[in-house]
Amino acid sequence: MPGSREQPAAAPSGASYEKPPPRELKRERKTLLLVREERLRDLGGLALEMYKRDRFSAGLVVERCAELVAIEARIQEIDGLLDGSARLRKEGIGAMCVCGAPLLIGARFCATCGRAAAESAAGTSGNLEART
């Protein structure tokens, strides 16, 4: 059928996870910063217009603020991923999750798959001991 896209076959559960390269994370971070700046300006304009018209809508302001907080949370998450991956590359070692993603220092869960960090680290160290 024209215009329809075929869905790729689901990856088997044992398939390895490919980490996004740092350049993609940096690109996403830059885009999010621009979106954040624009939304922040829009929020100020919205507040001014509501004041001028004496029609304040707290629900609308809360909704827009929640969007901004979500954007800022994603930016912080990307910063943590970039900082953690840079630290791991510099040190040459680091804990890895079973899915292949690096476990950030002090993390209790994998940021990628959600497994408990202790479970993932134990699984990784067990694989390393089995190889030697």
C-alpha cells in the first residue's frame, strides 16, 4: 500500500543495545536548549498577555511550566550521560549494564533498561570472570 511503512521485525530479547553516540546526545541537547529558550520566552509573553487582559489562567501557566521542567530534566539526563561516558572513556574502565549501557557512578538503576545496578554489575562481572 503506498504511503504505508513496514514495521521492522522486533529485536529478540537477547539482542545487544547500541548506545547513542555522544554526537547525537550533544545534538539533542543543543536542540532542547533552543526549544527551552523559545518556550521560556513564550511563557513570559503568555503571562504578560494574561495580565493585560485581566484573564489569568493558572492551569495554562502550570501546563507550560511542566513542559519546561520536563525539557530541563531531559537536558540534565543528557548531561549526566555525557559526563558519565566521558569519565568512563577517560578512565578506561567502568561498570556496564547487561544491556551494554554504562552505569553512572552512584546509579541504582540502569538509565537505559531500568535493571537494578547491583544486578547488572554482578551479571557483568560474572561474565568477565567466566572469560578468564
